[in-house]
Amino acid sequence: MATSPRTHDLHNKRLADAWATLQAHSDTGLPLNPDPSRLAFADPEFLLRRETRGLRMQLELMKPDIEMRAHGIENTIVVFGSARVRSEEESAALVAEAEAAGDEALAERRRRLARSSHYYEKARAFSKLVAEYSTDKQPADKLFVCTGGGPGIMQAANRGAYEGGGLSVGLAIALPMEEEANPYVTPALSFKFHYFAIRKMHFMMRAKALVAFPGGFGTLDELFEVITLVQTRKAKPVPIVLFGSDYWRKLIDFDFLADQGVISPEDIKLVEYVDAPQDAWDSIRRFYEL
């Protein structure tokens, strides 16, 4: 049975009143103590209880899903990589700043990071290729760049998609060293998560490929999550592209794992190494015969 405009207005008014009451309570500086009379959905004290964790996880699953569907985001290319790597221009400026301050230890750390700044530029170029490919495609055939929404390689990927005229997704995580989402994520597709597990689900729910640039613990965590899901057939096979062959071959010796018998020789074929933006894009195009 259809809802009448009058009924719909009353429903919206009640929701608004509930939030207005809560806001007024907050504005007076009163502590948010338990209050049985407060509407459950407008009661943060209730929603943040241990017993309602399942509800919070469900909301984190639903909110990005609803919004991405509304914007036609069905197929993504997920780009991972270090949050610490900066553009060549910014890296040079940071090194110069440390040198001018006379902090040689900091300058040396920044010089080491600056040696990886070319990966920022390559992530940017790769994502621009993805966005430009999708420009004239039907909605079901478009590919959208998806990152963790933060700085470094993530920013580079969102930036490339922006420069290529495309939308891009940012799935940020709330951390103590919290930063705002990078400025190149499409605002309507910039999400923040509390639960790593739900965030990882969203990375994989629409992923048609993973491109992993050099990174640290976070990048490794996300990379092996995807490899494990594909290896165990919990997820459909997708291209897993390791960008920066020298870095990845030195960091992870998959041949050694196969020699030790802890993975199958066929598992080595789950990943492909590349060193150029076009090669990464060609790998994905070959896989899907685009």
C-alpha cells in the first residue's frame, strides 16, 4: 500500500524531532546518560553498547552499499599502497624542509621515502587510464577506482581517476592518527569505517581487480586477504597485480613458499608483476578481454 504524502511528512517530522531533541541535549553540555525514553535509533548511548555491535556492523555494511548502488558503482578496480609515499614534488619539498631545519635524521628518512615517489606518479597514471576507459561505457561496463581514501598511493589513485573525469570511491578507516579523506575522492563516495572486517568486505564486494603498489603492514594485510579469498575460492578469480616487481619479489618469495609445500605451485600464478601503468591496465584488459 502506497504511503500518502501526509503520512510521509509525519514520519520525517518524527525523525527530525528525535534528532533535534538529541542535538539540543548535546548543546546544553549535559552528559549523554542512558535514557529509556529516548528513541532507540536516535540514542548513541544505546547504539554504542557492546550488545548492539551487530547492529553497528550491519549499518556499516548497508550505508556504503546503498550509496554506491545509487551512484551506479558496480565494478571497481581496487588500488592499495603506502599512505606515506608522496608525489615527487611534495617529496622534494619535505626533504628540503628537513634539511633547512638541520634535522639530518628526518631528512634521511624523507630521502628514503622520496625514492618511492615515482610510484605515486604511476598510480596516478594507472587510475587515469581506468577512468578514461570508462568515460563512454554503459553503466554496467564502467570500472571505478576504489582506494582506502587516505594519503599517499591512495590519494594518487583517486587523483588519477579525478583527472581522467571519473568518479572514485574512498573507504577510509577511523584510526588514532586519523586524517581526512584525500581531496580527490568523490565526496558522495567517501566513506569511513570503524570495523576493518566490514571495510574489507566492501573492497571485495565489487572488485574486478586488485593493484597493489609498495606499502607496509596495511597493504600486506589487504593483499593477503584478497589472495586468500581467491585461493580458497571464497571469491571469484580476479587479477591481482603487484606493481613494482623489485619491491614485491624482494619482500615476498612465493617460490620459496611453493618449494616448502605450504602453497601449491599453481598459487604462484594468482599474482602478476608489472612496472608500468599501461602494463597493469593491459593485464586487467587481457583477463576480461576488454
